[in-house]
Amino acid sequence: MKISEEILDNISSLSKIKIDEKIKPKLISDLESILKMVEEMNKIDTSNIEPMSHPLDEANNLRGDIATKEIERDDYQKSAPLIDDGFYLTPKVIE
Amino acid sequence: MTDLTDFSLEDQIEGLSSKKFSSVELTSSYLKKIEEQNKVLNCFISINENALDEAKKSDLKIAKNDNGIMEGIPVAHKDIFCIKDQVTTCGSKMLENFVSPYSSTVYEKLFNSGTVNLGKTNMDEFAMGSSNETSFFGNVLNPIDPERVPGGSSGGSASAVAAKLCSFATGTDTGGSIRQPAAFCGITGIKPTYGRVSRWGMIAFASSLDQGGIFARSALDASIALENISGFDEKDSTSINKKAPSFYNEAKEEDDNHVVGIPKNIIENIKDAKVKTNFYESVKILEKAGVSFKEIDLSNIEYSLPVYYVIAPAECSANLSRYDGVRFGHRCENPKDLEDLYERSRAEGFGDEVKKRILIGTYCLSAGYYDAYYIKAQKIRNLIKESFVNAFKEVTSIMMPTCANVSFKLNSIQNPVEMYEQDIYTIPANLAGLPAISIPSGKINNLPLGIQFIGNYLNEGNILNLSNKFQQNTNFHNE
């Protein structure tokens, strides 16, 4: 699979990571070599096989939907880069 | 004078509880060695300033006979396990200053069993790497040969255990991140069955593959530590709701029923002749100890690497979307709008390897490619699991090398695919969710080599028993 600069810009935008122009050629070559290795998968016919999303059949042991006070908002927000009165601050979203 | 750090975990537990020495003495011995050697090895990102206080508390508990199973044992934690009110970096600039508001279950369980936390160990950034060269906090070196890598991603934990800077250490294994560094550093490393150890508070890389485990100096030591981090946790929906047995008892019992599978298609294709020779020499050692072997066919296993490099990046791209510069983690200076805040915070906070994997994952999950990559990989994953399930109808465990070679020199691998191939023998167990262990099996040019046993689901005791049998008949783990 060829990765064009257009494809790279698209996935960089989807993943919200700004890519430095200078590293684009090396990045494209790395991504292409990884995808070339990945495409080995096409050698095998999987037409009647179910996809497996999880190693265990018995996953999803869900606990009751009960609110706890185990972790308080203030404790969580101690690590936030910018807060005000319990709110997380971001640049203005709506003008 | 006796060096307490030379003692095995088993002997340290006995020595502490019978008051032959104190936890303060033991902890001080380790702290002194860390101070001397960490400057070179760089295996710790942070040292716990309260370690001696914790040791004092343990000594008081021992004096009152109120001690936990591992009371006073000094342990190192991979810096992927959150500890309340301590910095947890995951080897990344993104989390350089992140102080966790809660503790991981693995840490809690070890704390409750009495262990003393020495500090947090270095690792590849977000556990993505096989050499510990992607850490924001610099390379870790291999204590066996400081020009070489310790392996990764749990390279700091492996290096610390090998250099005897802690009694044992925690680690995580998504595609080999415990077993490969254990092999490179000449120690024992076990990744249990997926779901055996809670992932609560263990920073996520690829959630259907990540599993916590243990580095130790022998299978018996590993069995003691592993049973103390295992068990059901309602905070992790993928935790297995079954009580973990005493792995230590299972590792020690007489078991004459081992039938070990040799996957012909893999062993025949080992490229390095010395690795192949070592494998067969290890088989002979076990045969002499009464273990039987059987050739098996693990079909489609050769697709493990491509399958892994779709599934792991796909899950990583989703998991790492939480680092947005808003709620925690690195935030760029003066963002001009919200988009700029996200894009620059992530560009500055993540290193190159992490970015690469997020981009690959995003690509494989994007419109038009999802079926061709992600669903295709999930289907082959099913076939790989099926191969193992069929093999375990005939054998009790499967043996293969841990790595294709011994540790390599720093900066010697630049091609990403060549680096990914490091995990060619370890990835299959993660895809299937099976327990697997690496133990030292000899040396090539004075560099350690490991062999790996893969067990059936929830059968950690079996591979620990087999490993112990090997270690009872060899001395590689003490060299």
C-alpha cells in the first residue's frame, strides 16, 4: 500500500496529531514498510471465519451501575493542566 | 558480609519472618545498590522516598506477628502501574507530571501483602517498543553488557531484577514485553492468562492483549509474586471470575504428566543455528528429568506478526485518544483553538514510535480500510487461537525460543519491521490470551538466551512447574 501525503494528512487529522513537515518522508517510508508486512495477511483465505475481538469467551463481568464516592472530582482535577471552579478550561469552542 | 540482595525471594521471606534480618536492612541494601547502579543502568524513573518508612512499618508488623505474606519485601513497579499520589509517567513526556489519583489493583494487592515499594521502573513509551529505546526518560542498559539493550517494553524492571536492585518487579506484556526482556537479561518472566491479573490502574496500550505479570530470579520466586497479584477484580470487566490457586504449591509439586509440544513449523525455521541448538539442548535437559515431548503443528502461527501490528495499533489509537491536553497530561502553550490544542499537545507529548502506532491504527480503522485490515486481522486471530486450542488437546504445554537472538547493541536496529520481528515468538500467546513464561536457558557469547513455555488457559501452575523442573536441573538462572 502506497501512503500518499494526502493519506498521511488525513490520518494525522483523524488522530489529532500534527505532523512536522520535516519528518513526513521518513514517516511515510516507515508506515509503508509496516503495511507491507501487515499485508502478508492477504495470503490466507478467511471467508468463512468469524472475527475474534477478545481472547476470552466469558468477558464482560459488569459490576452494578452504582455511584460511588471512591474518587472525588477534586482529586481527579489535581492533574488537569487548566481548571477553574471544577471546570476544565479549553480555548473558546463557540464564538 | 552477607549481601541480602543475593538471597532469593523465598529466602528473604523466610529470613524476614524469622527475624534473621529486618526489612529496613534489606531495603537499605537495595537502595544503596540503586544509588550506585541506576546512574549507569537508568532502570528507575523515580525512587520512592518513603521506601524506608514503609520498611519500618513492615518491621513493626513482623514484630507483632501481624505480617502479610510478603511483608517487608522490596519490589519495583513498572511505571505503567498507577500509585495514588505518585507520579506515573508510562515512559512518556505526555505523563511526565501526572500524579495518579488512585492506585492500580496490582499495586494495591502487593501493598496489602506487605511489600515495600522501591520505585517505578523505566519502560518504552506507553509500552511500545522492544528495546527500551523509546522511553522519554532515556535508554535502560542491560546489566549483563551495558552496550546492549535490556529488551522492552518492561526493560527497566528486567534490568533491575537482573542487577539485583529489587527482590522482584512487576511488568506488563502486550506482545512479549515481559518475556523478551526477561530473556535478554537472563531472568524469569511470566505473563499469566489474559484476565488473570486485573488491568485496573494499569495504563492501557492494547486492551485485548495487555496483561500484567512478574519478573523474578527463578520460577519459584515468580510463582510467589504472581499468586499475590492474581485474582478477580470487579473493577476490570475482563477479569476472570475464578480464584487463583497457589502457584507456588503447583510449581513445587511432583508432576510427571508433562507432555510438551514442539511446534515443528516454528522450530525448523529458527534462523540462528545457536538458538536452535540451545533449544534442543534444553529439550534434552527436560527429557532427562522425565518430561515427554510431542511434535505438534501450530498452523497459521506465521501470521501472528502482521495480525498483531493491526490489532495492537488499532486498540492503541483508540486508547490513547484520551490524551487530549484537557483533563490530564501534557498541554501545549498558547493554543489558538481547540483543534490546535489537541493536535499540538499530542504532537509534543508523544514520541515518534507512539505516533507511528497511532497513525497505523487510525489508518487500519478508517473508512474503506476497516474490513481489509482490522476485521481480516481479527479473523486470523481466531484461527491462531484455534490452532492453540487444538494443540492443547494433545499436549500440556508448548515450548519454543523466547527470542530469535540474544540482546542487540543500542541503536543497532533502525528499521521498524526488523524491531517488530523481535516479538515473533512471543506475540502468539498474547493473541490467544494464553499464559507464557521465559526462563534462562544458556548463553551465546556470554549473553543470555531464553526458552519459553506456553500453557493452556489458567494453567500458569503447569508452566511454572515445568520451569521449576528445568531450574532444578540447571544453573542458568543463577549465573
